[in-house]
Amino acid sequence: YAKKLGKNNYQFFTPEMNRSAQQYIKLEKYLRRALEQNEFVLHYQPQVDVKTGRIIGMEALIRWMNPKLGLVNPADFIPLAEDTGLIVPIGAWVLKTACKQAKFWQQNGFPIRVAVNMSSRQFHQIQSQQQSQHPLLDDVLNALDESDLPPELLELEITESILMQHLDTTMEILNALKNIGIRLSIDDFGTGYSSLSYLKRFPIDILKIDKSFVNDITTDPSDKAIVAAITVMAQQLKLEVVAEGVETLAQLEFLRKLQCNFVQGYYFSKPLSADDGYAYLLAQDDLNRMGASIG
Ligand code: C2E
Ligand code: MG
Ligand code: MG
Ligand code: MG
């Protein structure tokens, strides 16, 4: 029996793990094909100015429309895309598509920014000898070039954990991105381990307060204190603040009192297809015009 076990111990996967490993390989195959077959789509979630109620930007959020699997959420394939390195071409596609969309909004009278999520592997791509600049800069410049989008309408969302890896190159990349003229934000702020001293040293424009703090802001005194502290600190450091995951009017009112600049969440809208997002912009514009004419 022991011999048999020993013989088979290359099979370190349990039957369940084995199945999931097979699934993993299958998913990887699908994922590789997805880019060629144009199965990725971006949805867009409005970001609203708390003071004016106007839409100031949209966050681009990827979805995978697979004929067999249906609509797959990023949580279910971004980790795999990271592991396999596929996130690099996927990330370049996201940048291109988001910039084209933002150019369309701008051309139709809505010069709002588009925010694009970065993944670690994409941010920390290795620069080869042949490359004169960091590959992420190439991707960003290509996307801006192809779309003719003014750089200030593009924002990159970077998490604390991405920022705190390879600090020296991180600083170089951030400075180079800043020189292009795009905006930089820290996503899921408060959940990571970034040192506050870096907030001052990184050329960051925006903090996005993680939705886990917003969720119970009206009932949990410590969440309220954390959000209040972040917004005060941000003001002192001349950073803007976006609160994520705003689902209720009560949460919005709290954030207004705390002088948070911008909000994003289901209370305003879930992430929308490009068409629905544009319709939403047009409808909000009508509302604002009506408001203005009423006085
Ligand atoms: P994130 O960047 O923090 O995006 C916010 C997530 O919260 C989105 O989930 C959004 O749909 C969801 N959300 C928005 N408002 C509310 C709300 O009021 N309540 C609740 N409960 N949730 C809300 P989604 O679209 O499933 O994306 C999940 C994560 O996947 C993102 O978190 C981001 O880290 C990653 N991701 C999405 N798109 C991309 C992409 O193009 N590239 C990379 N690298 N990562 C992406
Ligand atoms: Mg984000
Ligand atoms: Mg976030
Ligand atoms: Mg995130």
C-alpha cells in the first residue's frame, strides 16, 4: 500500500484539486483565445462630484463575455491573467479601449476622465535592453496616441500593494507617467500597507477610499473616523478623494459632511455598458440643464 502511495505521490493533487487544476488549464486556454476573439468588454461606472452632482469621470471595469461561460467578472479571471502574464496584453487592450471611449465622450461634449485599473504584473513589467522606456509607458503613450485623448483625461488606478513593491522603480515609473500628464490614483486606499510618508513622495492626485470603509459608515464609529481622517489628510496633502461603494443616500450625506470630493457606487449607477454609459451621460446632462433653467 505504502509502495503504491509512494509510486503515485507525484499525484499530489486530491481529486478535487485535480479537477480545479484541469479547470485552470481549460480557463487559461479560453483566456488566451479571448483577446483574439474580442470577448472582453469594458463597463463604465460614473464618478460624481458631491458638490455639483455632475459626472466628472467613469471607471473602466473589464468583463469577459465568453460564449460557453457567460459573463465572467474580473475577480474570476484577473488573478489567472496575472499568473499567466496574459494581463499584460489584456491591460494594453483595456488602456486602448478606455482611451477611445473617453475620446468619444470628449468629442460629444463630455470632457470627463476615464479611470483604468492597473495590475501588479502590468505595472512591474520588465524593461528589456531593447526598450528605451518602461513597457507600461509604451502602452500608455500608444493608447493616448491612437485615441488622441488629452493625457489629463486619463487616470490610472494603482493599489497600495503595487506601489510598495520595488520602491525605486515604482517611483521612476510614477514620475514618468506624471510627466506624460495623466492622473494617478491609489485604489482601495486604506486596505493595504502603504506608508503614509510615501503619500507625500509619490506624485499621486487622488485617493480612492475602499468600499469596505464606506459600507458601514453610518453605523460604525471607527469606519466613520477612518474616512474622516483620510479626507482631512487628503485635503492637507492637496489630494482629491473618491469614495467607492456608495449605495445609499445616508452614506452620501455622511460623505458630504466629511467633505469628500467625489463618489462612486450603486446609489448612482452600477457599471454600465459603453452604450448605456453614454445614455446615462446624456440623461444627466438633460437633468442639469433643467436644473439650471429652473434656477
Ligand atoms: P475596483 O477597482 O476596486 O472596482 C470597484 C468594484 O466595486 C467593481 O467590481 C464595481 O463593480 C464594484 N462596485 C461599484 N460600486 C459598488 C457598490 O456600490 N457596492 C458594491 N458592493 N460594489 C460596487 P468589479 O467590476 O467586479 O471589479 C472588481 C475588481 O477587479 C476591481 O476592483 C479591480 O481591482 C479589478 N478590475 C476590474 N477591471 C479591471 C481591469 O481592467 N484591469 C485590472 N487589472 N483589474 C481590473
Ligand atoms: Mg478601481
Ligand atoms: Mg477599488
Ligand atoms: Mg481593487
